[in-house]
Amino acid sequence: MNAQATVSILAEIPEELHETLKSYLEHHPDWDQDRVFVAALSLFLLQNGNCDRRAARVYLDTLFKRS
């Protein structure tokens, strides 16, 4: 899979988390739901996975809005 490939996921989250996410996005218009999920998932994998450089690259690219 190349760096530009994307995979869609459907996930259920607690309502409280959804409300918090909506509030965050209202106050940070440069972020969207997809960007938040990619940043959160890549950070989780960095902290709890096997420190894959690809996850680190995705995390940093997401934070600094590089595509």
C-alpha cells in the first residue's frame, strides 16, 4: 500500500466524545473529523504499537497538514 492510499472506517463512539469532537471542530476550522481520527489513531499506534516509522510519518504529516 502506498502512502497516498486511504481506507474508510465506520466506528461508533460514545455520545460524550462526539459532542467534544464537534466542539473542538467548531473552534478549530483548519481541522476536520478525518484529520482528527488519523492523528489520534497514528498517535495511539506510536504509543502502543511497535514504533513503525510509517505511523510516525502519518502522524507528523497530519499535524502539519502535509498530504
